[in-house]
Amino acid sequence: MAYRVTARSHSLSSSEPPLAQRLTNDPVTQKTAQSTVTCVYQSHISGFWRNVTILWSKNYMNHSLSISVDSMEINRDYTCKIDLKPWHFWAKKGYKTLDVDGNQLEAYWDLRSAKFSGSPEPTSNFYVALVSEEEVVLLLGDLKKKAYKRTKSRPALVDGVMFYKKEHVFGKKSFSTRVKFDQRKREHEIVVESSTSGTRDPEMWISVDGIVLIHVKNLQWKFRGNQTVLVNKQPVQVLWDVYAWLFCSPGSNHGLFIFKPGAPEADSDEEENSRCDDESDCSGDSRYYSTRSYSKASKFCLFLYAWKIE
């Protein structure tokens, strides 16, 4: 077969460590660096709201898409993995059926004409659709008419909603991603640039749609911080921790950036300042911010993990 699709249910307590942990424990090189984009949605499937995880990953050799749907049983999910073979054009279109807690869930995808801009996640000319009980419960991409025609299904009464996105990006000085702070509005391009070597003091710039909104000088003293900026007149909280860039060997750990739409809560400033006093290290994920705690507290968050490589 030109493409390989596997569907399985598995326990989250598997002996295999999660991707972020493996990247932290293993030395990262240009060939082993694996860029990933993880988008987590909530969709109404078979009578329940369930988390649906879409994982795009790409390294020197492979490019894949994984779709995972939470079970109503604790620590269990159902996964469909699709290996995207770049040398087989027709292999990028397919269909798979998953049994989710005894109910049929159909996954359709068409990535034959998909366009990419450096990320493993396509930017346009594609669709990925999940169908349950003749309803499209989750639809990704811009080829919506083609998706509905192929699936022969109607739109769901309630659309699936993304509530957080995580992206692992590798680079030397520049790291970029694209995101919708409001799913009803247009996508924004975020670029983080840094200068951490040479005779000058380390600096960092964070821009949205080509406009620098945050410029941090003396980064060796301000490697952790937070600031609220305006994007299309709407407040977005930006939090960063780049301790690893300055004090860890390249590829051993990452800088972390969190973008959270909305104004800060009235009592959050004191809490965030107290977290800035914590020490950091190079032994694993930063203790400054927690993906789990922030995703619970907000409607949407973007987590950007920026890995410096030589």
C-alpha cells in the first residue's frame, strides 16, 4: 500500500514517553528535530462532548497526521495514524472508520493539493473531516464544500471548538507560527526572533503580522516575563520563559511562549510575579508555566515551544 493507516485504542499509561519528554531527553540535531503541531478540539460525538486531538508531525524522514478521540473510559483513547508519503500523490487522500465506545466514527482526508509554509500543518487546499451519525462533527481546512460532498453528511448543529494549540518549532534565531485567536476571524502570523550570541546583550522580538509588539532588551535578566498587547484592538496576554536559550546547551531544552486572548484577571498579576522568582533548570519542561493549568482556565491558548539548534 502507498499509505499506512492504523486504528487502535490504547492506554495513556503506555511505557512510551510523550513526544516532549523524548525530545527533552534525547539530543536534538537537524536530522532528528521533529516539528509538531497539536490542536485539541471539543466535539459532540455519539451523545458526549469529547476531546479530539489532531497531531501533525514532520522530521527529516517522515510526515504524519494522527487523529485521537477520547473514550468515556478513563485513560483511553482511539487513534488513527496516517503516514503522508511525499512521493505518492494519491496516497494523501483516504478514509478510515474508528469504533469509539461502540459507535462508528468516520475520518476523511484530502491533502493532495495541500499547501505548507514551513509547518507540518497545512495552511490551505485541504480538508480533514470527522463524521458521526451522518453529521460532520469536526471539519478542518478550507475545502469545506468538497468535504461535505464526499462525506455525504450534513453540518453538525454545534461546531467543534479548538481550546488549545501546541507547536514545537526548531530554528537558530527565528520561530514562527500561525493562529486564530478567534475562530471566527482571520489567522495571524506570529514570529519570535532572538539575538543571544555575540558581543551585544541578548535581545528578543515578538511580532504579530509583521508588527513588533514586544521588544525585550537585556534578555539575560528578563528571560521570564509577561505583557499584554493589542491585536486588532483585542487584548492578548503574552508570557515567555527563555531560560534554556541562555543557560542550557542547544537542543537540550526549549523556550516557552504562551499566547492567551483576553485581558489578565484582576488578581493574576501578583501570582505571575511570584512565579517569576522561581529558579529554572535544564532537566525538563519549565516549571514556570503549565500547559494543563492554563488550558483549563481559558477558552483558548497557544503554546509555542521554541527549540534552538545549531
